[in-house]
Amino acid sequence: MARTPNYNFERRERERMNAEKKAKRAAAKKEAREKKAAQSEPAAQSDAQDLPSPTTE
């Protein structure tokens, strides 16, 4: 005999799994954004150090 479907439970489980996936992706994107920002900061600072300072000569 087939089991009685529990649609509400199954739907909640699907939504929970999708929410976990979405949170994992968001965390990965945030980490990548922070990593990229950290890499670009030293480059911007080193570029600024190489430029001559504006002096009135």
C-alpha cells in the first residue's frame, strides 16, 4: 500500500534545502568579495606610494 503524501512537510524540506544552498552561496560570494577587496587594497596603496608627492616647487 502506498504511503499518504505529506505535502506540507515535503515542501518545507525543499524550502529548507534551498535556503541552506542560498546561504552557502551568499557566504561564498561574501568571502570572495572580501578576498578581492583585500587584494586590491595593497595594490592601490603601492600605486599611491610610487607617485610623486604634489609639492610646490
